[in-house]
Amino acid sequence: MLRFVLFLLLLVWSCLPATCQGNAAQTAVTTLKANARLVVVDVVVTDKNQNPVHDLKQSDFSLLEGNAPQSITHFEEHRYPALNAQPVESLPPMPPGMFTNFTAVPPSSSLNILLLDTLNTPMTDQAFVRDQLKNYLKKAQPGIPTAIFGLTSRLIMLQGFTSNPDLLKALVEKKVPGASPLLNDAAGTDGQQSLSDQFGDVAGNDPNSAQILANLQQFEAQEQSFQLQLRAKYTLDAMNLLARYLSGLPGRKNLIWFSGSFPISVLPDGDLQNPFATVASYEDEFLETTNLFTTSQVAVYPVDARGLMVSPNFSASNSGSKYVRNPRAFGSDETKFFQQTSAEHSTMLQMAEQTGGHAFINTNGLTQAIATAITSGSNYYTLAYTPTDPHYDGRYRKIRVHLQQGQNLSYRRGYYAVDPDAPTKLARAKAETQGNVKGTPVKPPPTDIMRAAMTRGAPNPSGILFKVRILPAATTPEATLVSGNEANPDLKLSHGPYRRYVLEMAADPRAILFTHTSDALYHGDIQVRAYVYNQDGALIIDCFNTAHATIDAPAMQRMLATGIQMHQQISVPEKGTYFLRIGIHDLNSDRLGAVEVPIATVKNLPPLAVPDAAAPPKAAAAEVPK
């Protein structure tokens, strides 16, 4: 935190006078490749009764990467409750109109995140989770930093990190179950009869209706597969964004994830005319998200919100009429139920094992599961080492930790040796679209990562730390938008008069990746977006800016002292309640940062004089050696 405060004090505000536009003036940007190759492994040690084991020494542990022994260079024990527990810190007071995406958390402490998954959980199970949470919070002691997130079709921060359980109680009391738009039985009653079942009841054993029934079953299976794929995609996107938000926070994070299911893949269905019509796989995205969790020191504790489960085929609400006309259908449905449940539990177990957490399956004691997850996740040992193999080969490196027998170990099982300063797939794809025309500015393809990070109410990712000063412009209300701004085409949502605001940003240069080429220059690409949302979450104004920078070594040193500075202007409807969300995305490293600000907090601040909106923006050429 001290380093970040010093960084804020060092940054100056002589920002480049460039209006937000698609082909922005080149901005001087730099990077500091300061990351040491250090692998951090958090190890939870418990006895046969699942009680934490304390007072172990560094010499008690041995650690291997692959088959090669590693030398532990850092060792530390963490206990719960911490003997020197401190409350969540707050940032020093900032000037009016100044905001940052830095999140203050207690030093040397584990953080706990409760994720309420309404996307994949029926309402009855959501109500059960809510009751169990209330029971836990009644006895929760203060001093445990905890945050609550919600997952619908997007990730929402419901309560930021707080050590006050009363704030968490108040939120849980207000939180009501919400129906998932992608669950066939969103209420969780097990009483919904499919269209094919209804048709079968009417058609009976009429042979002429057999093909119609088969077509209906095929349609329903493909529709369900599409819903499963959407749920998997939304879930992975949310997990990816959550990992990026937590990556900037120090220490271990325990993600306690309450979910009814997690459809990572859909297997072929041999009962359909086309068995492979419903196949979809998200293995690559799953591995990427899991790796983000491990590198961000996030341990996942999945909790099956359904508790003890029985087959819905035995439910009293199930008429069972289709089993009368087709006795084989009962066995087929039972097989599908157990296969799907097994796949969902396998996914939870895999994610827990790979990140060093623990999965809670087939238990109605969710209150105890929460307490166990927080206790075990807060009693751990941190081991760090520098790998004997220093090469970034992109391969998966297995980690093994050994201790004396009779003790259980939970820790992340490996990592991908990917160079954090290597261009990502997005950067390579962007380079291909540029062709052979050197220096041609190209608008990069949209990415799910940036869209998720810019969603209204989403957590503020901190891969790129920055601060922004937002002030109204000293102009009269304007009938048109500032150049480069785009408005929602629905005139009922976006219409003048508009008030112009000035955004002055300064980002931490250490998070930006610059590629060093043979011409002794450094090249980088940064995307800046500013979105205006109304109070209902509808996007009203979009401002897009991409800077392609080329600088030399002296310019790099100057930028390390002053930070990466950018300047934009954006129009906001004068009447109404609006929110401004600002994001910075390094297109080469795929790191990003974002912050959200209610316009009401800045609209009455002293205005700032700006150039005439009609005047063309001044081009600021990138610094290059003569």
C-alpha cells in the first residue's frame, strides 16, 4: 500500500491534450520488466480430523517441480484468527474528483470471497444457501475480511471487503433469490414437463407420431445444450474477471463458491438422431481461468448448493407417464442424471484440487462448510522458490510438496511456465490484421475480457493500477457529443443536452508490456474506454481510444518517474442519474484495470477550462531517437 501511495504522489498531471477518438495521437508509454521468477505456493496442512497443524518449520517441508528438488527461499506461517489482525485499511483522503482502482485490504491476511451463483442454481437452493449464510454470520467474529459477489449473466460486486459481519448480515438479509434465465427448472420444483413428454402423453403409441416425437426430443436437447454452453461461458467469463480483480490484492484469497452446477462440457447423447449435435467443450477456457486463479493465489472452495441429492425421476411431482409407454426411458433418464451430476462434481473437485481448495459435495451442512473453508483457508504456510529451470517454455510444471505421514496437504498442483512479458494471442492476432503496413493504426478486435471488465457494477480489475481525475468542463450544455463519442441509437435513452467531462488518467507503467525491437525502440499498444451507463445499467455513451506508442530508452526513464498519462473528454446527458466506467487495457499483455464513478459525485465540482470542441485535437508525436 505504501508503494502505491508513493506512486500516486509521484504522478504529475501534465496530460496529453488529445480528444477521445478512434485513431488517437501516439502516447509515450513504457514498461518496467521487474518481475522476478518467483513461484509462490500456499499449503494448507490438516490432521486426520481436518484440524489445522501449526508450528511446522521450513525444514519439515520438501518441494519438487517435476522431479527436480527446489530450494525454498521464503517460508511463513499464517494463523486464524491472526494474532495481529488489523481492520481493512482505507486510502488516504484524495482530492475531490480523484479516483483509483486500488483496493485497500489488511496486510498479511487471507481474504474471503462468498460467490452467490444464481445463474446455475435453482431458486429453492438459493433460498437454502441464504438461510445457511445467515446462520453462519450470526456467529461470525469481526476482523475477518470478507466480500460478497453475485453471478447472474455477469459478475456483480454486492459488498466489498469488510471486517464488519454486520454489513454482511444486512446484505444477506436483503438478498432474495433470483430466477436464472438459462435453467429449464429455475424455480427448482422438479415439476416442469417437457414439450416432448406432453406430446407423448397425447400421441400415445401412434406410430405416425414417432418421428415428430424424435424431432421434438432433438430440438429440446439442442436447446438445452445451448443453454448449458451459455451458462458455462458466462461462468468462465465471471471467474476470469474475478481472478483479474483479485490478482492485484496481496496474499491468499479463499473463494467460497455456492453453485447448483457448473456445465464445463456436454457429452454426446446416444439417444438422439444426431448424437454429436449437443457436444461443446470449454476445456481451454477452463484451464486458462484455473491458471489465473493459481497465479493470483486464489483457492477455490466449491459448495454444491443442492446439498444431498436424489434423482428427480423419483419426485412426486413427476407424473412418470412417459415411462409407462417407454419403460426404457426411466433407465436412460437415470443414467443421464448420474452422468451429469458426476461431471459437475468432477469439475468442482478438479478446480478445488488445482487451486489448493476443497469441494463440499452431498452435504446439507453448508453453515459448517463455510466455517471449515474460512478456517482451513486462513491457516496455511506460504512457500516460495525460484525454479531451477528458468526457461519460459509454456508447459505445465507440476508441483509436489512432501511432509511427514499422517497429515493432509492442500496446495496448487502446478502452473504454466508462460512468460508474463510475452505478447498474448490477442496481440499476435492484432499483428496479423495489420499486415505488412508498418505503423498502420488498427482498431483491435473486441474481447470478452474487456467487455466483462467494463460491465456496470462489475468489480474493478487491478491488473493495471491507475488513478483518474474527473472534472466537468467549463462549457455550457451542448446539443451534440464531443468528437469521438458514440451514443446509444435509442433516442429515448440518449439525447441532449450534454455536459462535457474531462478525464485525466495516470497509470502505473510497471504493468504495461513494451516489446523491444532490433531498432532499439520500444513499442506498445494501450486501449482506453469510457462508458456512460444509466441507473438501469443501459449503455448510453461509448468513448474509445487506442494509443500505439514508440519510444526510446530516455523516454522510458522519464515515464517511469511520471507515469503513463492520458487525457480524454466524454459527454454525459445533463439530466438523469448516470455512472461513468473507465477502463485501461494493455493489448500486448492482456492486463487491464477499471474504475466506476457516479456522475453525481463530480458534477458540482469546479469546472475545468478545455479547448474549443470544434477545434481539431493536437497531435502528439511519439518520441523517437533522431
